[in-house]
Amino acid sequence: MRKSTQIIIPIPKTRNTHCRVLIGSSDVTARVIKSSWIKPVTSGVGTFNIKLSNSFGQLNGLYNRGDTAIFYADNLDGTTQKFYGIIDYVKNDIGDTGQFLQIDGRHRAYLLNEFLICYSATAKSTSQILKDIINKLPANYGITYENVNTTTDSMDVEWNYKPFWDCVLELTNFSRYDAYVDDDLDIHYFEENSILNEDDAIVEGDNLLDSKEWGTNSLYEKTRVTVMGQDDEGLPIIHTAISEDEIEIKEIFIKDNSANTEQRVQDLANANLIEVTNKNPQGIIKSFGLETTKPGDNLWIIIPRQQIAGQYKVIQITHKFGMIIGGWRTECLTEEEPGGTSKILRDMMKSTNVITEAENVNKFNYSYNFTYDEDTGTHSNTEIIEGVLKTTGGATGTWISPNRTLSENATKCEIKVSGDSLTGTKYYISSDGGLSWQRVIPNTLTSMKTISQVLQLKVNLNSVSTQIKSLALLYS
């Protein structure tokens, strides 16, 4: 939603609807009972469904998986393309009202949900990352990035066989940008709430047909987000982002094994916290056909009886057409998706990430991780070489980590270690700057004797064969 002090005087448009539906080269407009052409912003690439009259089976066998389906609509001559899709499934139905063909499909950019990305970047802008992974797509996909706006942010990513559009979602969550693919297969990437559509509006008494589910839904609002990634040795990396306004704990958990650094895990937690707080009003607004509205546009909506008057972001556009529709209609989903089947399914998919080995059984909020990719800490007869901590050649040695300053008191902890010949190695924590040390046992919950907002770790190596590849101190 865009904040605005503007005064708008909507000017009614002439409606002289012209629509066409083409399947392949066949014009099936006159046979369309109903159809929906759905274009979201950021959450996906789009789908469609068509119900055609098929009296006496006249259309049997004419249309197949892979055929194109295109919807045109405007108030002039029916040449403005609104959706370009590819058929997935053709069903022949007979019922008490007649015989019909039911056709389901996806936007022509559907392969962006199928192609898997392997890519790594450090301190690179999200716009450049997006361009880089677009360049990894097969040339015959025809995807371009003429409308990817340049960003000045900086992000680390490590993706291993991650679906392309899931990568896009991660970028948008981090950058607060939106994205969609147009019918010419060009990807648009732009700051959210930055585009105001000045040609279309939905106004009660002019083109508004109905308004449903309008309101602010706190059901999905959360106050904290815990993200768990893992380093290259499989040890957990944990960060919890907590709202400053938290009164009651309402939390979600996200597991993303491609987040393999502390910074990436922290960025994901912070980005997702913004996503699930500060909810804007949501609703489904139906009107006569909108000619220029695109996914992600901010649109003037004026409904005095509901005290609605503002610029609201359209997160999904559904063009509807057919005999029982009454012509061409547009349904706009604003701001946040109301709870429905698709949302429940997505939440279930997110929850399946939790149903794995309990790597954080004690529900720690944070972790302090060492992957020994660089020399850090204080050494006494120890060294960090080629990604491992070991002695300099003697039987014993001690390594002490840098201090970590915390945002809140730490009261409990657990240590996890990956390496070779670890028997005999001893681990200690300090919460007073190294004045005193408390022994901790790997994979064991430990209550801290001294409670403070500083942590330090000490490792005593007792064998020349010991090599520590990764170490994680989980704490809350």
C-alpha cells in the first residue's frame, strides 16, 4: 500500500468490450463457458483454466498438452494480449448440463518452476544475482531481463539445485522488491509499491462489481522468525529475528540448507520477519475489465461504503471471461492473500521442512559458527590451515574464539562439532570475557553459570591427529 495525500477525481471510461480466446490457431471465443487467467506478482508465474462447450464431442481430440492458449481483451478491438499460456491437461466432461472440455495450463514461463539453479555469490547485488541466474537458463527458454531494475543492496547466496523461481523469491524477500514474467518472457524486477497505475482505478458507482474479505487479518501475523541453515559440514546455523513490538510470542520456523553462512541465515530471518509483520489490508475486488493493470501495480480503489480510499498493491490479477461470467471481468487480490487452499498448501510445504532430524531439539534462538575458512581467534600451539583447526605439530594446543556481544542474555547453550579424531578434545565457554571457563560436552544442553551478553569459546586439543572442520555454539 502506498501512502498518499493526493485527491483523485476518477473519470469513467467507455466500456466497449472486445475479447478473443485462441487455442493454437483456433478462435474458440464463442465456445467459452467460463475462463480464468491468473497472473501473480512474485509468488509464481501464472495459471489458467478454460471451460468450453463441446456439444456432441465436436472438439474431441483437437487440443492437446503443449498447445498454446491466449486471451485478448480491451475496449477497442480485442487485440491486447492479457495472457499467454501452455496447456497442461485437457479433460472431456459430460454432466446434466451438457458436454464440455475443461482445459488447465500454466503461463508460458512455467519452466522457471522446473529448472534447478546451482550458483554462488558473495556481496553481490540482488539485481546482478538475478541477471546471473537468468543467464544460466537454456537459451531456448527465451527469458530476458530488460526490466530488471538495478539495486544497490548486497547479498550472499549459495544455491544447490534450487528451483529458479524459489531463488527469485529469496531475492525478493531480501530486497523488498517484486518480480513477475510478462507474456514476452521478460522478467520485471522492481521495488515494491513503486509503481502507481494512473490509467485504471476501481470505483464504487462506476466499475466496481463486488468487494470480498476486506480487512486486516492478524491470523498469519508473527512476532519472530527462526531460520536454520547449515554449514558445509552439516552443522546448524541458527538466527531468530524478533519484532520490537512483540508482546505475545507468535513464531514460525524456516529451514533452508542453502543458507550456509551466519550472514545469510540472519538476512533470511530479518527479511521474513518483515514479511509476516505490519500486515496491510487485504481483499478481493471484482470489477469490469481493467485494461492496463499489471501484477505489482498500486491501484486506486475507492469504495465509500467500506471506507476504502487509497492506493493498494495488486498481488494477483485474474481476468475472467465467458458466457456465465457476463463478459470480461477483472478480479484483483490486494496486498495479502486471504487464507485459502493455496495458502494452506504452501504453509504445509513450509512445515515439511521441520519434519526432519531434530537438529535443534532444545530450541535455541541463535548460533555462533566457525567453519575455519579463515584464521580467527587466539592460538596457543594451534593453527588454522586449509579449513581445519589443529595443533602446530605437538600433542596439545589451545584455541580461543573472539568475543561475541549479544543483544540479550544467554542462559543456555549446546556445542556441536565436526572433524576427525575428536576424542579427548575439551570445550569450554566463558561469559565474562575469559576470566572463568565452564566445561561443555558436545550435543549436551548446558545451563550457563554466569549469565551475561558476551560469549567466548575455548577448545583444548589433546592429540596431534585432531582436526576440527566446523564448530557451532547454539545458545539462547
